[in-house]
Amino acid sequence: MSPRTPGADLPEHPDALWRNPEPKRSYDVVIVGGGGHGLATAHYLAKNHGITNVAVLEKGWLAGGNMARNTTIIRSNYLWDESSGIYEHALKLWEGLEEDLGYPILFSQRGVLNLAHTLQDVRDSVRRVEANKLNGVDAEWLEPDEVRKICPVVNTSTDIRYPVLGATYQPRAGIAKHDYVAWGFARRASEAGIDLIQDCEVTGFTTEGDRVTGVRTTRGDIAAGRVALCAAGHTSVLTDMLGIRVPVQSHPLQALVSELLEPVHPTVVMSNAVHVYVSQAHKGELVMGAGVDSYNGYGQRGAFHIIERQMAAAVELFPVFARAHLLRTWGGIVDVSPDASPIVGRTPYENVYLNCGWGTGGFKATPGIGWALAHTVANDEPHPLVAPFTLDRFVTGALVDEHGAAAVAH
Amino acid sequence: MAELLRTHPLEAWTSAFERLPDTVRITVEPFVATVDVRLGAVGPEVRTHLGVDLPTAPNTWVPADAGRAVWLGPDEWLLSSTTETPEELEARVRAAVLPLGGSATDVSAQRIGLRLTGARVRDVLAKGCSIDLHPRVFGRGSSAQTSLGQAGVVLLALSDAGDDHVVLVRSSFAGYLADWLLDAALEFTTTPDR
Amino acid sequence: MSTPFRTPAGGRIDRATTLQFTFDGLGFTGHPGDTLASALLAAGRHQVATSIKLGRPRGIAAAWAEDPGGLVQVEEPFPEPMLLASTVELFDGLVAHGLPGQGRLADVPDSARYDAVHHHVDVLVVGAGPAGLTAALTAARAGARVALVDEQSEAGGSLLSGTDRIDGVPALEWVSNAVAELARHPEVLHLQRTTAFGVYDDGFALALERRTDHLGAAAPKEVSRQRVWRLRARSIVTATGAHERPVVFADNDRPGTMLAGAARTFLHRYGVLPGREAVVFTTNDSAYDAALDLHRAGVRVQAVVEARPEAPPHRREECERAGIRVLPGAVVTGTQGVERVTHALVAPFSDGQVGTSSAVACDVLLVSGGWNPAVHLFSQARGRLRYDEGLGAFVPGEEVDGLSVAGSAAGVLDLAGCLADGQRVARETLSALAIDPAADDRLPSAPEPVAPTAPLVLWRVPDTSGAEGATQFVDLQRDATVADIARAVGAGLRSIEHVKRYTTIGTAHDQGKTSGVLTSGITAELLGVPVRDTGTTTFRPPYTPVAFAALAGRDRGSLFDPERVTALHQWHVAAGAVFEDVGQWKRPRYYPEPGEDMEAAVLRECAAARTGVGILDGSTLGKIDVQGPDAAVLLDRLYTNLISSLKVGSVRYGVMCGVDGMVIDDGTVLRLAEDRFLVLTTTGGAAKILDWMEEWVQTEWPDLRVHCTSVTEQWVTFPVVGPRSRDVVGALFPDVNVSNEAFPFMTWRDTSLEGVPVRLARISFSGELAFEVYVSPWYAVAVWQRLLEAGRPYGITPYGTETMHVLRAEKGYPIIGQDTDGTVTPHDLGMAWAVSKKKPDFVGKRSFARQANQDPRRKQLVGLLPVDRQTVLPEGSQIVEFLADGELPPPPVPMLGHVTSSYRSAELARPFALALVKGGRERIGDTVHVPVNGTLVPVEVTGSVLVDPEGARRDG
Amino acid sequence: MQLIPCPWCGPREEAEFHYGGQAHVPYPDDPAALSDEEWAHYVFFRDNTKGRFAERWNHNAGCRRWFNAVRDTTTYRFESVYRLDHPKPVTP
């Protein structure tokens, strides 16, 4: 028998993942949403704060939403202090997460390149790199020849439509295996005694004055001491039930994957002008994200012309991808806020905490927001890292405008 | 008329167009005086003032003495003339529609026309135009503002056989569209039909 | 290499022609009509690859896209990763090898062409098998616009694999008649080698046509290799057939193990015997055809292992007549052999209990566990699936708008039924479209089938090997077994989606075509729940893999994105301009003279504009003609400053903000008449601002009597800039009095040049005396040449965007999008003067009153002068407080802002910059630090206007 | 690729259209009279309905007209389109 293909398979999952308990009638904390953020929050509630009388309510299957659909890029090279603060905290946690969770999450710090194609891209990139350095985030500006050294398959010739003028590079950035991450958090939470309850959709809330006393679900009413909303694209569905207005819009975001290929692409490449972001995952498949569909949508699917444009960009930037094959496309629902930054913290209900608006940044923030939201819920006090992301900023005008900053999304 | 040299954006493509086969003929229609007419309600008084009927059916065009009147929107038309200068046309049309609350703007150089004729023209257009160009659906008198490749165009059907069209494209996109059309026509220029 | 397994006659191959190909370094031969798989089998080669994780030998297990075994890499004529031997059509010179796991991409670009075509029909029929052909005929006869697409190289579908008769003639004769008839209908598009891979909303289907792959190196270069058909159908009929389902047993992955139906395909379509000695293992009637056909073809059929207690009587009799042993109530529990099956282990089987097994010698083991309708497209269209207990398969459930399913894709498994179903579905479709069926639309006849005996639903044979399912392969491509599913369930997983992710079943090249339903069945079995509750994982497009380049189509290279150019582009190119991408525009950045780099060229261009005269092609500026009695009202509402007070003949600079109060664009406004303005926008803002105006007029202020029309390409704009500009313009337009008195700053005049209307405007984006010349692009080249001639005595110098930026930056004029980033207000730019106090409201005004906008620490636009008079600060550099010890403290270091524009100034004889700095105006005169490559550069904060602050030069 | 029924041009592919978000959010009569919170709600807050949603669309590659539509954000189905000067249709 010939040897197995190196790297073409993944580490085994453990023999035990989580219990499938019946919901109790009451919990100290109910987390609505069993995605990455909800599960991470549960883990850190138990680990950092010793709070374990907690239920995570998931309307479908655990981590079946954006956690199962994203392109797993992890980086912290955001422009504004507030953003790089939370994302860098997350990145530091990512670096120790395999040990913390005792789970092979395949966190691979292969670096992320954000390509610049226009003079303005270059200005924005240098601005971001310099800000990152001053914030203690590893970042450098690379000239085209240095880009070629790191990722030889990028088309750095000067005669393409939008030549690569350089790139920002964050060496500590990378990718991880999304299911492994989610299941690692889930297993730890379950081991700690936290109930992970699937097929349990929240259909309403019971309130007394400005307190929420519990949630109504498809598996019965559950009393709650505190409630954390971690429903990403479905946040508005919940806040509408509570009569809280939240300035997020849910949009389809598509991604796609190729067949398994011999290693050609050693890092992660993102480009705004030629819209594409791509990495080669652990088994060898190319994983790419497409652009956000323009309209509001809860359908977990987008339009195919977005994918076609994505493929044109991919082949333009990576000519050798021409005969790679699109194997599967899918869509998630991203909740986008007006300034492309998250909304985290208190709500008009004194025991309800909000966590949404992560747009395309949700996965990379997972451990960071889990940590900070757990702190916020446990101490009824926003963690300093999420304090700038209040709902209130849209009234005062103190936005954290990541589009203005032209930081590459995703 | 001016003695100043006139040029159009597709001068450099002339010879490439000449090499095309009869099944896909492309000829440039430059230097056509054209105004963009805006007018709220269109009644009989328009003909009296303007001398032509502006088509009120969406996505249609009609011949207008020495030019064409093309529907662009419920209150917007392109009106062209091959006999007047741009200034003359704008002045005349503006004077005519002003009393009716309308406006007129010279857009003669804003777009350039390409005449596409031949049996394969539909096949070439189908490579980048998402609307149904079947002659039963898009016969003479039909027009559409849509995308061709990645260029916005106004497409006019000049025959009921689907073999004669005019494409109006923004001047700055003309070179792109010309390259796009030549590329789309390549398989018909060098190989027999499949 | 010889082809001992090729039948002496028969099949759809051209035996007169021999093709040479290479596989795993060995030479083989085949014929046109072969696939790589059939040609390998003809040579007796079953093993194609070794498996990805376990390195076990894997062979050809099916005859088309559902094959989980035969993964190959094509090397010649051009490398293409991961294809199926069963779907690669053979051509001369093919070089390929088996693929253990990962495909290999070419290291050179693919020169093949790809394209896309839009096509509109009344009825799209997917699949040219019996049901699809009948449906297409019915629709075509009714005069409907029809597209019939089929993934195979020729029409016929399942008929290509059998010996059926239709209308009393061999089925394939009927097929060729049907194809000929379709060709006679002018409104029918019939495409073979075309796979419908995705179905989307409103009858939109995507199909990939493989146009030249089968021609190998002989493919014509000017024809696209593959084409994406963008089919828009009023109604879709999917007649996509069914995939045969295996039964899982120990060592079921050993080469020589093959689906029974595939064996028939190889025999009848390709004239290839899958082996010499066969064992057939079945749970249903269909596999008997394979047994009997192979027997007739000379294969020794050792036994038909029938999992049901009784074999269907007529089948049993046929086998007895043929001398084929039928073993009812028996199963195959495993196989023996190394790289090829040598024995099937056969054991009695009743009530789920397996007896002791005995080895039956064979070199091919044919398996049939029933049929899974190919419901992929139906499911993509969000059709609900229903589990059919009888078939042990998921079939289309409730109807989907505009899409219906016909034939075996709908679970109809006999020929006569498929023909009738095709016609029925087509007629229903036509009537829904109000198209009358043709009178002569006859239903083709096929022999009535013997009533089938109910199949046994058997997902897997209990494992008697002691390996507890560890060699019972469910997904061969992922090396995933029954044991893996058991572990997943044991780990607490209940959702089929979790099981898929835990085991990776269904994630490989075949996307679970054979393994998906098995996994649902086995998971349900292990959880002790009904299969209907387990359900399936989602079917996602594409149905089969599609090359990236095929989807990129022609949007590659120069056609990737349109290049917008001005009327002068050819002149710029001839003048040796270096271009800059500004949005989609190509703009000259500078015009180097021999031996000049950018810095030298820009210093020269700047000096010319400051001391003599320069000229710029400013034609990319957005231009909007705003007409109507309420034109001034509209502009007052959209600009921060007052426009209505502007006099006819005059020009005013204006700023526009979004509702959030942040600057979105700026430019000048020319009042052409009481009711008419020419609005100039930034190059990048042109389309956005026209849309912005239209949006407000149409959605908020429909009562305003105003119309906005883009005239960006109606005018070219040539700023003639510098102290000598008056001489140049005066010389070319003698009838214009260009004196300050007659033609003051911020006014415009109309004139003409040889009868061509020309507009002149005293607008300056440089601080110098300047005249903007507007003329129709028809005369752009001529007027530009005339200006150059008129300017020659003064050394007129064409300059590009870089010099334009230096000149405007020296004057502190911001570029929206460079010196602003969507978080900057007019006040931040020091343009409070451009914000009307008179107007009760304008878009953005209310936002200025918000708390954050009142903060004195807001970032403000200021100038920076590096103290060393040498360093050109990189644009984007961050700014920090002055650090006395010249050392950066450890992070985080508070930032004051960033450098937005930075240049070397010929005028100032030193570098300078513009920057957004917190409380910047308060800091004027202070020194701050800018980290540049690890060193701290001290810079002085200044006002933003560094050249001619008093504005003395603009009048010359 | 969906077809969107432009009230003027008829069904066209969605790529020809520009999405304008929630419909029936008028510009305030007197912004100066609004509190910061009320103003913020006009500027930044829009409904994010799951299900039937009244939206604005612009046929920007075609006739450049803005129009309103009722669309289901879960199925993406357009249930009706109507001109700006027409009221939101009453749907069951």
C-alpha cells in the first residue's frame, strides 16, 4: 500500500463531544445562539467566572450558522485602536486556544497579505500598518517583490489591470478549522456542566419592567437571570421581540471551496480593489469568500453572479488557479452595522446583553468576544475592550468607522 | 461647420472592425447630434412644439425625421439628429420643451454609436447581454438600457430579423466595448460555424 | 498495451480509429467514444489510485460522475487537477495518472479561452434520457422555445447502457430519430457535453458546456474550451436520472467492486467487459439485467447474491435458463484480494442476521443497493425532499414553482414509465405556460415491464469481519467508514450535518453522490430513528465541479474590468505618460522626459505651472447638467454652502456631505442660466453624486422642478495653469478679454474656436492664475494641440495627476478620499466658510450638532513641515506626540492622526505634508513626531496653506 | 440571478439594480427640531425584518428610476413593486 497523502486528512475528533440534555426550567444565564460567540462566551463564563448554571440555546444545530460557513481568516490588523484592541486580544487567545480547549483547532499562523492595487490602497495600507505597529500589532508593508517571495502564485506582473503595488502583512495572522474551534468550546462548556440545547428556537421573552425574566422557546419556557444575545444575523429577530432597535442589516455572504490541491498557496491573501480573499486550507482545498450581496437577506444563499465575479478576480490575481474546480458554494448571513464595527454591551433591559454587528469579523473575534462578553455578563459591566462598541455611539456620533478606514473586510 | 479636426474614441479600431466577417459587421456611427430630453407629461402638444412624437412605451425607439427618439425613462428620452449641429439641436429642443416644464441637454459626445449587423450579431450580444434578444421579443423599434459585458449601453433593434442593432455606449467605455466585441466575435471570424 | 477485455463487437466506440494515451506512465490504446475509465478497463486495469488517508487501492466503481473511485490528474495536453476517469473522454495523446488525494495545478497560466452565453427559453429540459427526450419532443412539437442539455457526449442517458427497444426499434435508433427531429425545430437548442450544475431563482439555470476537451491538443484555439450557459427558462424540467446506490460491506472499496449498472454501461456503451468472473450482489431487480447481459457477453457469472429472501420469479427463471446460480437470502459480507478482488465472501442472511460466509472466486463484484433519484437540481431550487420507504431513497416532495421533475429523477424506474412521465410533465409545463401541445405529439411505446418485486432497503451488511465497520467504506473518497459514523453518534452528535462534519463524508470531489443517502440511512439506524427524521445534508451547487476559469469567462486580462479613457488618451500614450488608476480611469500621472524619474518630472512640471504655464487633461472630472426652475433649490439642499446666490456667469466652490455630516464630495458649480447649472464633481464621485442627486429628487423631493443629466463625457476640461496662462488663452481666443477686470476669478465665459463652442472658466486648483478650457471631445485633440502651439513660446508643459496633487496640496486644497476618509466634516477641513449659516437646513447639517462633532479634539486638516527639510513623510504615516528622548515608548502609543498627502515642493524647496491631526489647529506651531522606518522624524505643525496664503497669485 | 420587475422596464436581472434599503423612511421635516437620538434613528437605524419587507430599489443600469418593492427577505421573492408615489400595498 502506498503512503497516505501528506496533510490531506485532519486530526480525529474526540470520542465524546457534548451531552444532549433536556432544558432545565431555569438558568442563571441564558445565551441565545449556539454559534462560535455563544459557545465561547459559555466556556469563559465557566472558566473565568465560575458560572456554570448556563444554557446555550440553539435553534438549529450547534455552530451551524456563520461558524460553519466562514472562511476562517484570523487577523488583528485593524486600523482603529478600538478594533485592533478586541481583535488583538482575540489573536492572543487564539495562540493559546489549542491548549486551553485541549482540541486540535489547527490554528495556522501563516500570515495574511492585504494587497494594494491603487495609490490610495497604498496610503490606506501604510496608515494601517503604522497604526498597528504603534498598537503593538505585528504588521509590515511589503513591496511587490516581497509579496512574491511570500506567495509566489500572486500575479505581481505590472501589466495586469490592477497591478499589485504592495501589501500589508501580518505574520501572526492565519486560519483555523472552524468546526474544531466550535466543538472545542462546546465540549469544554458541556464538560463544565453548561447545557447546550439544540433545536431550541427562542420565540419570545417574558419581562417584568425593564428586566427580562425568561425566554419562550420551542422547547418550553426557560427562566433566566441574565440573557446574552449571540444570534449574529438573527439578532434583529430577537431584539424586535424585545422592542429594542439595533442598527444592523443582515446580508447574504457567500463562500466557496475547491477540490484538494497540492500546496500552492502558503498564506492568506486578501484584496479589496480586486475583490478576493483566499487561503489554502489544511487538506489542500482553496477556500474563498465572495462579496456581500447588496440586499437584506436571511436565506443563507446569494446570487451566482457574485461568485462569477469572484472567480474572475481569483484567476486575475492567481493565474494558476484557472483549472482549479469550484466544488461547493454556500452562503451565510452577516449582520452589518453602519460603521462596520460590532455592537456589544448593555441594552435598555438591565439584564440583557447585546453582541452583534460583527459583519465579516465574527469568526476571528470568537475567543476575544467570548472572553469580553463573559466578563460583561458576569460583572454586569462592559469589559474595557468592548466599551467603545456601545449602541449609544450612533447617537453621539463617536463611530468606529472601519469602512472609512478602508481596512479590508473579512 | 468647423474646420477643426474632429476625432472619435474608436479611430484606432477602424481596421480591426474592417477585418470582421459579414456575419458580424461593426461600423462606428460617430458625431451624431443628440440631446437628452426630460419632460414630465407627454401629450399632443409635444409634437406641436418638438415636431416629433416621443415614444411613451418603455424600451422602444422611433425614427424622428433625421434621427431617432429613444425612450430612456418615463420622463427621459434621447433625441438625435443627423442634420443639425449639437448646439442647434439643443437650442431648438430646449426652446421647445422649456414651456412644457422640460429640459434638454446636449449629450452628443457623451455616447458613441456602434452599428452591429449580420447573422451572428445576436450570438455576439448574447455573450454579455442578459435580456432576451429573440426577434419576436426584441424586434425593430425595441430598445433597452442594459449592460453589455461590463459597460452600460443603450441597445436598439433596427430589424425584425435580429441581425441589425445599434449599441450606444459612453465614450470613455467605447474602447473597452470595442475590444469586448472583437473578442466575442473571434470564434466567428476564424472558424466555420459550429 | 493490449485490450483483452474489449468485446469483439458492439458499443458506441469507433473501432476503426485507435487512440494512444498514457496512464501512470504506461502506454494504452482506446477508441473515440471511450472514456479514460472504459479504455483502462478494456486493458484490464481497475485500480486507478490509492486512497487519501489509508492508501488503499481504489478502482473504477461507476461509469459517470457518481464514481467515488476513479480520481485522476490530467497532465497533457494541459494539467488539470482531480477529474474522474469515468467522465474524461478519451483523446489521442492524453497523459494522466491516478490521484491519491490532492490534485496538481499547472504552474503556467491557462491559455485556453472560456466564455458565457445568455439564452432564453420557454422550457429547459435537463437530461436527454428517455424522459428528457420525450419531454423535449413534446415541448418542441408545441412550438415552444426549448433548450435540452445533457452531460454525456451523446443523447440517450440510461438507454446507452442497455438493450431496450422503443417503438419497436432499438432504443438508440429512436434516440437518433428524436435528436434529428429536435434539430429540425428552429427554436430548439440541444447541447450535449453540457452539465446543468446550478438552478437559481426565476428559472435561471447555469450549465457548463465542454466544447473542446474531447479534442485534446487538436482543440481550436479561438473557440472557447468551456462555456457557461446562462439559461433563463420560464419553466424547467429536470430529467436527471438516478444514481445507483451501493451496499456497504467490509472491504467494499477493493478494486473490481463496481455498481451493477455501471458494468452494463461499460459493456453496452463501450464494448468492455469489467472482468471474466463476476459475482452480483443485489437488493433489487435491476442488477439481474447486468448479470444476464454479462453472461451473454461471455462473463462467467458465479452467483447472484440476492439479499431478499426470495428472488423475483421471472428473474430467477431467466438465470436458471442461463445457468446462473441465484442465492436468495444471502449477502456479500466482504472481499478478498490485494489490489483487485479475488473473492467475494458470501453468507446467508435472514432477519438481519448473517451466517457464516464462504469465499466465491471472482475478479469483479457488482453491487446494487437500489437507486437514488438525482434530486440535486430540484433540491438546489429549494424543493423539499420526501423519504420513500419503498425505494429507500429521497424523492422530490412538494412541487416547486417553475421546476418539475420527470422520469427516474422522480422515482419512476421503468422505461415505459419514464417515457410517459416525460410527456406528462412536459404537457403540464406547457399548459402552465399557456402553450397548446401539438396534435401529432405521440407517446413512444416501450414494452410493459414485468411488475417489479419490492426492493430490500439495506444500507450496510452487519460486519462479521471483527473490524466493527472500520473497513466498511461509506465515502471512499474521504476514507470514511461505518465505524466513523458510529464514533460520531457516540460522541453525542445527532444532526446529520454534524455527522457529515465529524466524518467528512460527502465533502470530497463527488460531494456524496453515493455516500450521502447511505450516511443518512446508517446514522438513522445507529440512532434508532426513522431515516426521514435524519434527513439529508443540503445539496449545494455546483452539481459537478466547475473550473474557476470557466466561471471567470472572458472577464480576464484586459477585459477583467473596463479601462475608461479620455478623448486624449492616444496623445498621452504617445507622449510617454505614466498612468495612474483612478477608479476605472487611466489618468496620466506624469510625463517623464528621457532620463527622468517621477520626482524629477514632477519637480519640472510643478515649476512650469508655478513660474510659466502648464496644462492638464482634467476631463475625468464628473460633470452634471442641472436644469429647471428649482435647480438652485436642489443645490442649496445638497451643498453645505449657498448656491442660489450665485450669479449667472459665475462659479462657486461647494462641498457636499452625507446625512451623517461627513464630506462625500466637492467641486465647483457654474451657473449657466437662472435655471441651469454645470456641477463638477471629483473624478471618483461622478456617478455616485449623480445617483445621489437623483435619489433625493426622486425619493424625497419629487415636487422640485429639476432634472440632472450626466455630461461627464460631453466636455473635455483642460486647465491651463500658471502666470503665463493668460497669454496662452488670450492668444488662442483673441475675442475674449482675459483681463482680471473683464474676466475675474471664479467666472466663466463662452467663446468659440473656428465655430466650435468653447467655454472658459477662471478656476484654480493650484492657486495660480488659471483658465479651464471646456470643449466637446470631438475637438479635444485639435484644441489641445492648439493650446500647446499657443503655449510653446511660454514653454507650456503638460502635467499629470502627481503634479496636480502637489500644486493643490501646497495650497491646502484637500482631495476627497485622500485627505478625507468618510469621517471628516467640512469644519475638520477648515472649511467652516463653506458651510452656510443662512440656510435653515441642508443634507448633513443636523449631524454637525452631535456631541462627537463638537469635540475640539476632532482631527483637523493641517500642514506638516519636516524639521530636517529632507524627509518626505510616507503618506499614511501616523503622528505621535513629540517625545523628548526621541524613543518610542512601548505600545500602545497614542496616535494623534496621520499623514494624508506628502510631497517634495519645488516652490518651498523642502518636503511638506497635509495631515489629519487631533486638535490640529490648536497645535499649529508645535512640533510632533512621525515614526518613519523606526526613527522619529520631528515635524512642525503648520496651517494647511503653505504657498501664497494670501492668494495673491490667482490673478496673475 | 434573480429577476426584478422594474415597474417601467419589466423583469431585469438583479445585477442591473441598486438596493436602497428600507422604504418609507422620509427625510424629517425639521431635522433641527429632532433630539440627537431621533436624528440618529433617521440616519442609522433601519428595520431588519425577516420576512416581508418594504424596500427601495433603483434600476440604475436601466431607466434609473427608484421604486419600492415588497420582498420576502427569507425567500428573496418579490411580492410586489410599486412606484414611489403609490402607497405600500396592503398584503394579507
